[in-house]
Amino acid sequence: MKKLSKIKSFPMKIFVEWQYECSLGREIMDRQHSHLAVIFNKVCELYFNTDEQTDLEQRSNQLHEQLNILHEKTKEHFNIEDDLMLRENYPGHTEHARNHLMLLAELKHYIRRVEKGLENINIAALRSLKSWFISHIINDDKKFADFLRVHSQDELTLAHSVDM
């Protein structure tokens, strides 16, 4: 595992800010998306941390741990979404689920390459993940939420979903 180099401080305190535009109006989905944003921000905070008191190897280990948590929580969220799409007979399920699988595979591949020292964590990768996250919510997940508003009985349909 490669050590992180010291980097300049990033001017933003929050890399992914949960905003109203990302809200789907489905409480459980919004809560899970917000939680994923918090985890993603922890990854970015560790990446941009320049605290002289924090050992680079320790910071690197914490960063890898948070990346793995991000992967696991994203996987849990996608499983819940996929189950709900199937239960509600969402016509866009196949493509939506395929997008989920592709992101998870890319994220896992990236994490493995970083852990093996084949690739460093970098701002371009973090920006790419951020872009995918926001785009997926405001496009794909919004279509699904709109479908649920029309076709689902009520928010209780989502209530079986486990909290993250």
C-alpha cells in the first residue's frame, strides 16, 4: 500500500454538500443518500487532511477503511433500491440495476488497485465519484422516485427498508 503524500489543504469543508435539488421527496431514499454523502465527505476529509499530527500511514489506513465503508454502504443502499424496484415493477429496473453494478465494480476495482499500491487516491477519482453520485441521484433515482409517487401506495411501501 502506497503512502499518501502531503497535499495542500482543499478550500472546501464539504466535498459533497447535500442540497435540496438532490432530494427525491422519498424520506428513506433521501436519508440513505444523505448518509452516503456523509461517508464520502469523510473519505475526502481524510484525503485532504494535512494535519501534521496525523501519521501519513495512519491517515492512509483510515482512508482505505472509509473507502471500504463507502463501498459496503453503497452496496446495501443499491440492494434496497433494487428490491424496491422489483417489488414495485419499475420498468427501468434493468438499466438502473446495471448502473448500480457498474459503479460498485468500478469502486471495488479502484479500492483494490489503491490497496495493492497500483494506484494512488487522487482528486480526479474523487471528483469522478462525486459526479457519478450526484448525476445518478438527480437523473436515475429521480425517475424512480417519480414512478413511486404515481404507482406506490405510500411511503410505507419503503418502510421495510433497513436504515443504513
